[in-house]
Amino acid sequence: MSTTSHDPAGSGYVPADLPRRIQHYIDGELVDSADGASFDVLDPVSNATYVQAAAGGKAEIDRAVAAARRAFTEGPWPRLLPRERSRVLHRVADLVESRDARLAELESFDSGLPITQALGQARRAAENFRFFADLVVAQTDDTFKVPGRQINYVNRKPIGVAGLITPWNTPFMLESWKLGPALATGNTVVLKPAEFTPLSASLWAEIFEEAGLPRGVFNLVNGLGEEAGDALVKHPDVPLISFTGESSTGQLIFANAAPYLKGLSMELGGKSPAIVFADADLDAAVDATIFGVFSLNGERCTAGSRILVQREIYDEFVARYATQAEAVRVGYPHDAATEVGALVHPEHYEKVMAYIQIGKTEARLVAGGGRPHGFATGNFVAPTVFADVPPTARIFQEEIFGPVVAITPFDTEAEALELANDTRYGLAAYVWTNDLKRAHNVAQAVEAGMVWLNSNNVRDLRTPFGGVKASGLGHEGGYRSIDFYTDQQAVHITLGQVHNPTFGKAADGDRGH
């Protein structure tokens, strides 16, 4: 039975000063939808509606894109020096840092994330802005010289209106991950946040205004993916779409963007393996793989949700893992002792619970398996561990996106790689071994966009972030983000005499009379 951390005042915790309504932010103004449409926003602990959000559609997207386009073609933002844009983004980071406790409180309440983890995500959001504010100033581009004859250089230009579509897991941080580089490079943006979690996104407008971002550069339209998101993807004046979310939605966006030949960056689903060899540091491997799937309530794209363990240590690993999983503290999101909170929405809760029932028919349940004791209501799921999971099992192949892990044995390095690569996904992988040669060979052979060796998802913002196979298209992070949000124009200059073949000037003796 998972350890539970109870709210002494019961589960009715509500942050002070919640908005009475969540609106769009278009061309510097908070507005409702033209037709008055709205949708319910639920608190994942009670599943009660706590606020209404304006539901945007094509009309609101058209208005937001028009404002962003004006700000791009007529406004100062794309024409500012990188240092001037950098100063604004550093002010954004200062404001986010100064409000981190409030941001975390709202994010935790809206998404069900444990408050301590939401606070970490708020601070990462500030760091994202700082990183790209610095990068755009330090950025260098290639120059190629042919001494005395030619200089060729690369000129980067912002592209235009960037459409940003963000998910409901760690929403504020993932919004910053797209907003930072898009704005740093001089683009204007239309953000469509996830409909499950619009609360923290509503804070961006005030933050950007205080930081001095010009009017129309940032626009936000709330709404359903099928309506607002679809209109943004299909808008002819939006040349770029950056999307984070499910692979099936990514396929739809890919198809809808194709007629317009838009630039696409898509970070999609994952079913990431954690490979634990017999020579691994077992204490570190257990701790890291527990954290890797149960942090952020298991609602993380890079979760190591398939643990592959070498046969010699398999039984010991499963026993230790199950015991530790049972001790993970499930609690109310605002409680600082909580390690796993409430899943974001009842629809998602039902999906995760359905996978747990499927898992009980496919493998051996060794921990969790349902609602934790002491939580009669809300989207609470006990950290759940299945062992002896065959690679044909649905819980081995399909992304669950919750606190559920599948453990599978292997005998040889070749078998480990075969199991690791035996899914449609390829986002992240984790390898635990003290054999240096094996670590590097496995890292290169595994089909994943990112690999951590004896490490758990420590992000370096300079490195590329993205996946292969069904896990994504393109990479962001560091210069890859700069590449995505800019056009690279090659400029060629001839020095001295022009050297080229001459057509149409035959020698005099060769001319006909």
C-alpha cells in the first residue's frame, strides 16, 4: 500500500485570488470569444469545475495571427538588436523567478503536480528564458573566405508568426521552452495552451507586459485542439508550428500543415527503456528508475516506463523496486511531502486505470494496481509496477503516461537492444552499467533521440532535444532552436575581378558576316 500524505484540512484546498474567468490575450488585450463560447476547467483533486475559460476557434485565431503579423511586419521587435531583445527576455526571467511560488501554486492546483515539482518547473521556465536571452547575443554564424576572391556568410532572419501548441504536463515550463527561442530570434507568436491546464498560461500576458514586450508580439488563444489548434495549424500566415503532445495528434498536424509547407518541430510520445545491466550500481539504478517514471505523476514524455533488467539481478531488482514503489508518497498536490499527486483530468485518469486493468491480464502485478488508500475521490493512482512483462504486451508497447512501469528480464546485450528498440517510439533511453565500452556501444545502437548513461534525465539546454520514429520530427534546444525559428540566408560577395564564364561574346574572328 502506497504511503499517503494527507491534507490536514481535507482535499478542499484552493489557492487565493483565482481568476473569475480565463480569457484570450490578443493584440495586448484580454478578450472573450466572439461567440461567447467557453469550456470548463477542472481541479484534478475534486474534479469540480473551478473556472470557465474562453473557447477560441477560427475567428480568434484569425485575430491573433493578424495581430502577430502586424507586430512582425510593422513593429519594432524583429528589428531590435539581439542585445535589446535579450534585455526584455532577462526581465521576463526575473519576473518568473520573483513569482515562482505563485506560479507553482497555480500549476499544482490546475495540473495535480506535486507542489515541490511544480516549483522546480517554474524555475526551469525562468532558466529557459535566460538561456535563450544569452544565446541570441552570443550566437555566431559561419563565414567562408576565398582569400582575395570571395566572402560567403550566413545571415539569419526571423521567419514570422510562430504557432506554439503546448501540452498539459508541466505546461508553464514547456510553454517557456517554445516562447524563449521564438521570441529571442525576433519572431512573433500565437500560443495555444492545452485545454486541461490553461491557468498558468494566463499569467504570461502580465509578465510580458511588465517586461516591455511590444504589443502584438505575444498572443494567446485558449480552446480545444480540434478547433483552435486546428485553425492555427491551417492558417496560411503561420509559417512555423512547434507542437508537443501525442504522436497521433502529431500525425494529424503533419497532414494538415503539408499543403502549406510549414516548418514543423514536433516532440511526440515515448515509451522509453531503462536498461539495467548486472554490473550496474543497483542502489543508483533503483532510485533513478523510480524517479524516472513516478516523478511528475508519470505524466512525462521521457519517462523510463520500460525497465529492462539483466537476468542475474532481475529478482533482486524487482523486489527492491516494488518495495520502494509502495513507499512512494501519494498525496494532495499542494502538500510539500507529496511525491505523486493527482492525474490531470478524469479522462486521463480513466485511460491510465484502463491500462492497469489490461496489465493485470498480461503480466505480474507487484505494486500498486489501483486507487491508493485514503483517497476516495480525485484522479489518484497508486504507483504501479508490473514484472515479467512480455514485449508483446500492450503495457510494454503503448504509452500510458501515468505512474505505471513495466519490468522485463533479458540475458544478453543483444537481447537488451532488441527489446529496447521493439516499439514504435524512440524518444529517450537510459543505460545503467559500469562497463564503459558497453555503455557507449549500447547508447549508439539504441533507437532514441536522447540517451542518459548512469544518469536520470539531467537536461543540458545546449544539447538537442527530440526523438526518432514516432517520437518526433526535428530537434530543439541550443542552436537547434535557433535553426528552427530562423531562416538561414547565404550571402555571397565577390572581391576584385568577377570570375565567371562569358556567354554571348564570341571572338571577333569567329563572328559570322
